[in-house]
Amino acid sequence: GAMRSRAEVDATLQTAKLNPAELLPAAHCLSFGPQAGIGTGDCCLLQLEPGLCAELEAGRSLVIRGEKDEQAVLCSKDKTYDMKIADTSNMLLFIPGCKTPEELNADQASCDIIHSQIAGFSSNYWELRRCRPKLKKLRKLLMEDPYEGPDSRKDQTLTFSKYTTEDLLSLIQASEEEILHQLQVIDACKIEGYWRILEFDYEMKLLNHVTQLIDSESWPLSKVPLRTCLEELGSLEPREMIEHILLSYGRKYIDDAGEVYFEMHEDKICRAIAQMLLQNAVKFNLSEFQEVWQQSVPEGMTARLDQLKGLALVDKTSRPETIFLLKVEDLPEDNQERFNSLFSIREKWTEVDITPYIQDLCAEKQTVGALLTKYARSSTQNGVKVYNSRRPIS
């Protein structure tokens, strides 16, 4: 349309019963630019929290991750956000070089009528919500081909799935820091540039070499010397594997003389040995298991049931009591699916029993109690509070 004059602007204000004295002197006259209609799909609006905005302003990048069948997430260097489209009831207009009232006020010489062209418009924007990184897949990918040791035939054929850090960054819906942290948590190691998880039996073989050496040398568990371990065991297994197992099951430190030592994690070693024992049967008589387990752990270590949180579950209702393997990492990542699967394993749970299996679902500042309130019903059985499914389990 034609450019409006001041007189037309004033006439419009009068019709709208607005007092020009209460408005800024400058009037924006908007018109659609030639591309306005076409370009709407080219622009997306993204609402950022101040922290993310600062990241971008500092020149860092944000990445959108996800494969075709996954819901997209946006990642900064260390956080992950769900992306959801939010519709607005108002049309949002893109006006290049648009000045805000504050800028106009500061700029007293600004002309009376500003003609602006609308470059595009949108009626929705992407909203970000901080979410848990989706890390289950990381373990799943690495478990496709666990590392069985240098002599494994499988590794000499070139067909196994190989993942570099770059590959994982493109496949896993999590930020770089969250992925690297998780690789540590699951004790992955880099072999020839690829991330691998040790096959459990091979890991146990390595751990066994180390604990037997500790035993034969009568070292305190808090002071296991790296150099001697490498010298003594280097002929049996690759040195980097010996060091990796010490890092997985111990804390590395350097003494005053500059020697590297490891303080072994008793709980983690006992837990791994329990897993080895439990893997061989569907259910175990609890008291028999505890006896065998204590005999199997290294001298000077105490096997305790609380070391098995999220790994094994005790059934107190069976006579005699039994224990069986139930690993939290084998359960679904989605909240509702996780609860469905837990309630199909056991109809009623005490909070103590279920906590290790849902702890990892808690969002920032969320408690296990809040999760239970949302996904479960509580009732009291023989004076004990128990939780069961909110929905009928199919």
C-alpha cells in the first residue's frame, strides 16, 4: 500500500480513541515485504534461557541432536534440553532493524514516521526444557561388540561396530560433557581410538589377576602400586588393560615420592563379584548366596547387601528368601515405561526397594517421593507403606 502520512496516522489514532500525547511521537508503519509470505518456513524462533543466550553470545555453539525416529534435543557443552513447539495466539512478526521504544526515546532526532517492512511471521516458537540426557543408548551401542581382550578372534575380523567420540556425539542425545562423563561411569575405555566396554568375563579375569596379586603381595587395599602391577601382570594382559581395570575399580593417587598408587573400591569389587555369581542362576537362596559371596571376595573385604543397589533384588516374601539379578541399566529410560516394567516384575514395592531403580529418573531437584506420587499408588500392608501401579498392568 501507499506510505501513510502523519495526518492519516493521527486520523487513525482518533478513530481508535487514543490520545497521541500518551504515545511516543514515532509511529511504525508496517507493510509486508515482497518475500514475507514465502519465507515463513525459513525462520524458526527459539526461546533461550539467559544462560544459553550467554553461551551463544560468547561464540559457543548449540547443537540439535537426534536420529530420524527420535524427538530432537538441543545440547550446549554440558546440558541437554527437550525441544517442544509452543503455539502463540498472537502472530509474531520479524522486522529487521526494528527499534524498541527505549531505543527510540534515546534517539530524540528519530523521525516521526518509520516505515518498516515485515520480512516474515510465525505463530509458534521452540521452547526448551532442561531434560535428562538420553544416555541408555550409549551403553547399548558399545555393548553391540564388547571387548573380549587382545586374543579375541572377533576383534581381528574388521566387522565389529566401532565408535569414536565424534560418532557418539552424532548418535547420542546428550551434551559432550554428559557423554564423556557417562563413558567414565560405564567404565568404557578407548582402544585404538574407539570407545569400547569390556566384556564382563574378560573384565572379571583382569580384576581377578589384580586381586590375586594384591593378595600374594599382602598389599593394603588402599595402596596398590601401579608400577609393580604392570611389571607383574604385563606378560598376562596388555598393560593398558591392567591400568584400565585399576582405574575402574580404584581411585588413582600419587604419593610424596611421585609413585602412582590405587586405593581399591571395596563396594565396587564386591558388587562385580556378586554379579558374576548371580549371572549363573535365575534365583538364589539368599543365605547360601551371601555365604558363597563372602568367600569369593578378596581377603579383607566385607560383602554387604547394600552394595547391590540397582543390581540385585531380594525377595523377602519367598520361603526361604531369595535374591536375583535385576540391573537398573537394563530397564527402559522413559519414566512411564520404567514404572510399567517394574510393576510387571513385582506388583507392590516398598520405597527402599524401588528407589535404586528410579533414582536415575529424578530430574533436577526432584525427589523419589515426587516420582512415586506421580506414577504409583500407595497403600499400607502390615504397617508398611507399599507402592503399586496406577494403571492395570497388561
